[in-house]
Amino acid sequence: MTALSVNVNKIAVLRNSRGGAEPDVVRAARTCLDAGAQGITVHPRPDQRHIRHDDVIALSALTRERGVEFNIEGNPFAPPRPGYPGLLELCASTRPAQVTLVPDGDGQITSDHGFDFIADHARLRPLVTEFKALGCRVSLFADAGCAGLAQAAELGADRIELYTGPYAEAFAAGTPDAALDACIATARQAQALGLGVNAGHDLSQDNLGLFAQRVPALLEVSIGHALIGEALYAGLTDTVQAYVRLLTAARS
């Protein structure tokens, strides 16, 4: 079965919009795990707009206690600054099961593209080595149809995470086939190179079933924005359980 890792960034957005400690990010993560999620994802950014350093520490303790995957996403090239020690230091202090490297700039609202593995190869190589030395599984954010997957494998990465924004947009427009075929082809190419395949961005209950049915050997999906939005209407427990059922049905 494809694992569901719930991204809890949006819980932190709500908390930070008012100040204080509510809604509680750790409580929300615990609720997701109780409902059947197999992991928790966070994407701390240097501007601390949502998940902060102290959240990463607290969620690391929770996931370790529960024996589930903790996945930290981030830009490995972003330098440390006050309140943000840098992605490598965050991983050194928490030792997550997985780190997902994403090439997002400080000004981006959300991640919107994968690495250029040919251009970024030299800069990524020492960083992948350092994250691997911490015991982290390393996943690299990748566009469907991207060039240079062989270089990604040569870096020593364990997985790619397919950027599914274009698929979600095409699905909403009623024309998902070309975008889905590109994801399938890239997944197969990655797997032939020895890379596992994760996926994430704008996946929802509407579009996940088809994607999970068609993309071969999909190991994990990371879902946050849509899931938290849907949970406002249906409740967090029921929404997580609905995603778990979708993923179970897709592989049955």
C-alpha cells in the first residue's frame, strides 16, 4: 500500500495568524496518526511563516515515540538565519527518517518545480552525502518528464518525489491523461535507475485515486493543503481515514 504522510504546515499557518499555541500542531499530527496516517511531513521555511524550529523538535519526538516516519522537506541551498538553523542542522538535531530536498526560493508561496538535476548536480552531491551520513533517506523533488534522472541516481539519492501540481491542474480541467502519462513514465524511469517514487503537491480526494491506481510502485504521498481544507468540513479524523481508504482501494 502507498503510505500517507500528512503535511501539517497549514495547522501552523492558522496558529501563527493569531499567535499563541492554538491550533496545536502536535495534537493535530497525533490525530492524523491515530486516524491511520503512516507519517508526518513538515516543510519549515526560513521566514517561519508556518512550521518553526520548535515544531520540528516536538514533531520529531512524537513520530519517534509512535514509531512512524518523519519527513522534513526544505531547500538545502537556503542559508541559516535567525530562527532558522538551516535544513542540514534541523536534520542533524532530529534525524528524520526522510529528508526531501526541494529547490524553492524564499519568496515562493509554495513549491512549484523540481530540481534541474544536470545544472544542480555539483551543488547537490555534497549535500546528499551529508544528509545520508545522518541516516536520513534522501528524496529529491522532481518534475514529471525531467531530464537528468540518471544524475539524480548517481548522487546517491534514495527516492524522487514527483511534483504533482501539473497533474492536479490537468485533472481539474478534465484532461489528466498527458500529465498522468508523464508521471507514469518518470516513475518507471526512476525505478529502473533504482530510485523509489514518492509524490506530492495538490493531491486531493478528487484526484488521488486515479493517480495512485496508475503510477506504478508508488511508495508514499505527502498531502497537506487539500487534506486540511477538506478537514474543515468533514473533520480531521474522518478526512485522514478517507485518504487511507482511497490508497488502500487503489492498490487492491
